[in-house]
Amino acid sequence: MEYTKDDVIQELRDFCNTHKTKERHVTDRRNYLIAILYYEFAMAETEIVSHTNLTSRSTINHAKRSGYELYMTKDKGYLENIKDLVIKYPCKFNDFNVKIREYNTTSAVVPVSLSYHYLIMLTNYMKAKKIDKPEDAVKKLLKSTLKLWEE
């Protein structure tokens, strides 16, 4: 490692003081630096927040996890946004034993866009099954498909 904790802190300070936006190319870079401080240098979230223009520990928690998870899943947009930081501040995230969040919820709203062709098919299905709302038809189709998939 050819950089110090103070180097990363200074980069984060400079970055946070000049960029006050939630645009992805900005948050990706900030999240990468925060992930390095947390995982590589074992800084506490409360300590990291004091070096940024962010206002809460929970924001740091989200930033460090996002930075780590996007890097580990090799998200193309993320890697493009942080490519110069990866060169300047390389970090071996593979060496850290971090528990990844699993999708765990009791319910979810899933928006769906259908092409005209599939919309006609859905309408025909609704007529045949005497279903009034498209949401109910999609829910029924999804449930039956998932049951088939489990078998």
C-alpha cells in the first residue's frame, strides 16, 4: 500500500467540499473512499463522518457498504466512476470478511413495463380468468410461475 489514512481523508475532505450532489458519479467516488477508510484503516463511522459534509453515521454506514458491494460485484458503472481512485488508492477488498446484505423483506412492490405484445397477452389472460386489475393478473402469473420453478 503506497498511501496513508491521511491521504485518503484529505482526498475525501477535498471531494466532499467541492461536490454537494447525489449524482451517481459523485456518490460512487465518495463511497469508495469511505469504504477504504472503514475497511482498510478500521476507522469508526462516527470518525469518518467528521471528515465529510455528511450529517449522520447511517449515511456513512450505507456509503461504506455500497462502496464495498458495488466493487465486489464488479458493477460496470461504479468501476468506471472510480477508475482513477482505484489506481491512486488500490484496496484489496477481497481480503476483508464482510457480511453482504441479503434481500430480506416481507413484501415488495415490483414495477413492470410491458411491450404492446405482452400487454395484449395480459389483457387476454385477464379476460379468460375474469381478473379486473392488471396488478392482480401479474401477481397471479408470478406466483404460479414461481411455484412451477420450485418444482
